[in-house]
Amino acid sequence: MTTTTSALDVRGAYANYQNADVLHGIDLQVEQGMVTALLGANGAGKTTFLRCVLGLMAVHRGEMSAGSVRVLGQDVSRASAQKRIRAGLAVVPEGRRLFADLTIEQNLRIGASTRRDKETSEDVEKMLERFPALRRPKLQAGYLSGGEQQMLAIGRALMARPKILLLDEPSLGLAPLVVDGVFETIASLAADGIGILLVEQNAERALDASSQAVVLQVGKVVRSGASADLADDPVIQESYLGVAS
Amino acid sequence: MSAVVERPVQRPSRGSGRRRHLGPLLVVAALVVFPFVVSSFWLSVAVFCAIAASGALSLNLLAGYAGQVSVGHAFFIGAGAYVGAYGGQQGWSFPVIVIAAVAIPALVGLLVGPVALRLRELYLAITTLGLVYTGQWLLVAFDGLTGGVSGMATTDLNVFGMDLGVSAYALGLPMTRDVRYYFAALALATIIGFAIFNLARTRPGRAMMAVRDRQVAASVAGVDVTRYKLAAFAISSGMAGATGLLYGSYIGYLVPETFSLELSIAYLAMIIIGGFGSVLGSILGAVLITALPQVLAFLAEYSTFLATDNRADHVAVLLYGSALVLFLLFEPEGLAGIWRRTVSAVRRGRS
Amino acid sequence: MKFEQLLLAGIVLGAIYGLIAMGFAIIYKATKIVHFAHGAMLPLGAYLVYTFAVRWDQPWVIALIGASAICAAINVLMQKVFARRMMGRPLFAAIMITFGFEILLRAGMNLIWKGKERPIGDPWGSSTVSLGGVTTPEASLWILGMAAVCVAAIFAFFRWSNLGVQMLGTASDQEAALMCGVPVQRTFAVAWAIAGVLAVVAGVSASLFPRTLGPELLALGMRAFPAAILGGLDSVGGAVVGGMIIGIVEVMVAGYLSESAIFGANFSAVSGYMIMIVVLMVRPYGLFGRKEVARV
């Protein structure tokens, strides 16, 4: 379902790394208040896609990208990552990528780097309330457990007051019970009106948590549609859900 | 830095075998004739250039081929120079002087090397920084041996019977002191250059270059990289000692001030401007940086601007500093790279 | 009395070394560049202050501000060259470019100020003050005061300011910082600019006694290097501690050992390097640095 007022509207995302095409022109939309899942095996191009959307492709590393990215109607295709975040994007990177030697509070404050208002300290307080695991703001982030780190990473991204949140493999390396908590948080963020793009290898949970899904294979979209439909699709079931045919 | 691997010169097969050797032969002939046809000022400059070439070549082994940054080169050159001066004073014979001037710096290299080489690359630069300053202090403190700040005189070398200090006919030619030292310097540079050229072709040599260029991780390179880095450091230091010996003997008088951080940096500049990992490059870089201040001093005769306040020297430094930065930014293969591209463009133009 | 006298002098020298080493550590921590040539900023800053204060007869404060602005700008220029052109190049190239800058700065200074000794034009003259029974030039109070202000300002910067915490984040994980929208290039430029200002303060301080400055300030600047190593290359606080230690050691050595036959009068200049070599053998990441800084 594509409307011109999609919160995140990506057309023709293309990426090339050292003369090899990695993404072959991806179209994808994310609506506010809804969770869209991006599925695919390792190497399918999911993380590259996110880096494309965020504007992180680095020329000096031999990376090139093209395509159009619109956030809340604003064209950010040529903008820096900083500008895109200011426009309403935020990312929770794969593996959390916290600033391990800095405190929880410092991590959160850095999340607000693009903001120009004065309410950052208030927001830090709000994050500490929302995520009980973070209630020791002077603790070094490296000492947190996996689940707590994931919450901090999400909290850090939320500090930018995003309208779109990109989550890269949030369940990676976490115990199933902890993953429950993560997905609960994702659901409540969607309920708050944030548009969520959920990149996941754990297809079952991702389809469960989302309303729309896109499947990536070798840099191309091979299936897309309502998550419920994809979950019932035998091909998807066999390839990604581990259901024997 | 892109890899600069010395390939044997390949010329297109057109032309007879004689054509192939014409270029190098002309160069050799020019080098031989040169000292007899130029003024003594330029001959003296040429001697210093040739000596610097030895220094640059020896540094290139360490930095250009093995990729190790050392700012201690001045220390090893100074060590060789002072050992030679001391030996000359004590009346040691030529072989003993040479062995001492080469072995002592090499041994220091072996001692100092392990401190730095087991740490990250950066730390060799830091350690050798300390070495240069320590070396200068040693030269000043042990003034009983070295004459301290006021320095020490050196003696002329007697190379297996050929006294370099004499001005007399030999082989039917008028061989002044400068001419003799000129040929000695050429001989040293040739020996060192030849050694390095061949060392680079050995299996450890090629492996070191692959590691230097990050084409392979050290662990995959198939040689014990640390051991070879240490060997490169020791050999390079020994060769620097030989360079220092010749330098000290030629210039006639040594002061600790000479063997400073600035000198080490100048040598690094030579191999970068000349071209990393390239024998030709070291020579070109050495000639350029050694001759530049002399050329400017010469021009100072005609320009009051250059003559006042020592400006000629400072302008020379400014020029080679700019060249260093520009080459680093835009031309990593240095003068040798430019030469190589010109030669192949000319050759392509001919065919 | 001799000990107290030396100790105070050592603390003053240590403050100077601390300022230089701090600038060096900030550059390294923020941009991972080992700026070997940072010491060259010392004579440049001092010469600029001389030019403002003595040649152009400006008030001392104006001279300091003007010199700081120029040095900060030159530093930012050098950093931009790095950012634009030296990304992904091997370490050798990065180190050599800092030496290249040092050569250019050195030659430029020699051409402009002709390598001559100049007066620094400070407002304190030779007046002295008595501190706990120890007589010291009034200027040393200024040095200690300025150094304390600088250290406090730097710590406040990292602790309280947004850009400061962003700089720490960038140092911790540059890509993650980019992903948070940190203006990474700006943190780089500001880090170098700060180092430039610190170098001016240090250079001026070092010129206060004797009350002249000359190119030998560069060698003094290089002597702060061991302080940074001792403190731990990426520790800003460590740099201050390292500077203090090296400064006190140097003065003590000069005070007690300069008569000795073995060490002689010049050993104090080298004592810092001796300490550095010992540190490299025993604990290469310094007192406060992280282990990854040194080990392969």
C-alpha cells in the first residue's frame, strides 16, 4: 500500500560495494504507527539497505549508493546522516553499538545530538523511567547485560524523538524471554505512533510482530505483503520459518 | 601507499640487445666522467648527495620495504660517524673501523628493536624519537670520548691501501680528495642499493612488502614477521652506520647537533619524495633534498633576498617540506613513480 | 629550601608539559592521529603573542586571543587536510604528514621571525613573589593559574557540554556516533582547535622565564611527548598527570644531578625520554591509557 504520505518512502535503493552490486533497486514504505518487517538470510542486503536509508555509505571505503529516500515527505536522498536523523529517522544498530566506556546517561545524551531544543534532560529522565533497567545512569554501558543493552540502544535512538525507527536485528544474541521484552517495547513504540522498520533474521517473531513484511534475497525484493499472508505462504514457511514441506 | 614492487626492467623487444643496455651504460659513463668536469663546489655537493643516497637506501629497507616508521636514523648515522672518528683517532685499521661502524649501530638496533616491535607500529616511531634525543645527549655527556658539544675531528679513510685523503694521480687520473670520496660514496651506495634490491626479492622480503601493504595480515604472511622486522631494523641501522662513517670521514669534523630529529625527518622525506620501496626513488629523493639547500645557497649569490638572515636554508626547508606534504597527499609513489610513468609513456609513444 | 624551590619549579614546568600533553591526548583521543608535530605549535604560539604584544603593541589579553585564534585555525586546517585526504591511508603516511607540517611550520617560523630570540612582552616583568617561604617569579603564579583554568575548562567541556560528550562518543565508536547524528567532522575540528589554544598557553608560559622565546621551544614541545606516553596516549587526565611527573623529574634531575660527572648538565632534558622508554618496556599503554592503545 503506497501513499505519498508514507512516513518513510524509499524508491529504487541501489548500493554498490567495491564494484559489486549489493542492492538492485529496492522499494519500501513504512507507515507511522505500523511495524514493517524486512526479512532475509545473511548477506541478503538488509543491513546495507539500512545504511543506505541512513546515508552512511562511505565513498572512501568504495561504497556507492543511489535511490530516493523521503522522510515524512521530505526528500533526504542527498542529505547527510545527521540531517536525515533530524528529519525524523533513528536507528538501533545491529549488535547495539553502544558507547561501552561511556555511562548510560552519556549514551542517551549522545542520542539527542541532532536536537536543538532544551528538553534533552527531561527526555533522559523519561527514558530512565520507561526502561527500569537503565535506572543507574552513571553505570558504564559495557557492564549491562544483553537485554539491558538492547533497551539502552533503543532508548538512545528514541532520544532523537524519531518518527521512524529502524531496528537492525534487535533479537540477536538475546535469550527468548528477553526477546519477548524487546518485542513488547517495539509494539508499544508503534502504539505511540512511531513507524518501525524491523530487520530480523528471526522471521517467525518478526512476522508475528509486524503488519507488513518485505523479503529480501541477494539484494532484490522477492516477496512483500501483509505479514499474516506471508506467514501462511508455504514458500516462506519452508525457507524462513523452518517448516518442513 | 600503493604497492611499489620493483619489477625487472622490461623493454619491448624491438631494437637489438645493445639498445637495451644503452641507457644504464650512459648513466654509468656520466657518473664516472662527472667528477672530472665539474667545479669543486658541485663535486662536493655530489659527494654529499651520494652519501645521502646510502642513508636513504638504508632507511628505505626499514621504512619503504618493511613499512616501519623510524625517526632514529640520525642516531645510527651519528653512531657510525663517531665510531669511525674514534677508531681513526685510535689508529684502527680500515676493516676494523668498518666492522665497528656497522656492527655497533646494528647491535643497538637489535637491542632497541624488541621494545617497540612487539607493540603497535606507532611505537617504533615513539621509541626512536627517544633514541635520537638520548643519542645526542650521550654524544654531549661523554665528552671525553666525543669532544662533547665542540665536537671531534675525523680522519680520512684508507680503503685497502687507497688513501682517500690524498690528492694525487691514480690510474692516470687527477684524483683529488673530493674525487676519491666521490667514488667511495658511489661504491657504498651501489653496494647498499644492490643488497636492498636483492633482499626485497627474497621470500621474507616479498612477505614483508605484502604485510606493509596490508594485502595480507601478518599472521598469514608465512614468515615470522616480528623477527624479520627486527632483522630489517638491525640491517638498516648497520648500513646507516656505514653511511655515517663515510660522512664523518669526508666532512672532517663532527658535532652532535648534526644528528638531530631534523636529520631523521629529512631522510624520511627523501624516501617519500623519492618513492617508497624503490631503489631509484631513494637515490632521487636523496639527491633532491641534499642538493636543494646547496642550489639555493648558490642562488643566494645572486639574490639579496635569499642571502639575508639565512633565508636560503629556510627556503630550502620550506620547499622540501612542501614537496613532502604534496607528494604524500597526491603522489604516493614519489619521483620514482613519476619517472616510471614518464618512461612508459615515452615508450608507448615510440611504439 | 632547595627541595621546595625545585619542587615548585618542577610543578610549573609540569603544568606546561601537562598543557602540551593534554592537547596531544585530545587530538589522539578524538581523531586517532598521533600529531608528532604538536610541539611545533609552541614556538609558533609564542612568536604570535610576541608579534601582537610587542611588535604591534596590543594589550596582553588581545595578544593571547589573537594568537590562540590563529593557532586554532592552523590546527583546524591541518585536520581538514587529514580528513579529506588521509582517510584509510596507512599509519606511515599519517605520521609523515604530521612531520611534513612540522617542517613547514618550522621553516615558516624561521622565515618570518628569522629564528631570533624575542621578548615575550608579558606584564609581570621580573617581579617575584614569596610563596610559602619560596621565592618565585610572579609569572609562575600566572602559569599555574592559567593551567588550572585550562584543565578545569577541558574537564567541564567533556563533562557538561553536548559537543564534549559527542566527542567522547566519536572516540568510542565513530560509526555508532554517526548513526546517532553526531557531527563527527565538527568534533574533529574542535578537538584540533582546542589543542591549538592549549599550545599557545603552553608556549607563552614556557617563554616567561627566561623572558625570551626562540626556536628551542620546539625541543621543549617535543619533551612533552613522554608525558603523553606516560599518561596513556588516549587519556586526557593522564596527560596532565604525566606532564606533572615529567616536569618535576626534569627539574629535580637538573637540580641534583647536574653536577655529577656521569649525567652532566643536559641529562634533565633526556630524563623524560628515559622514563618514556621504561614505560614502553613495562606498561606501554601508560598509567591511564587503555590496553588496546598499545598492544597489537
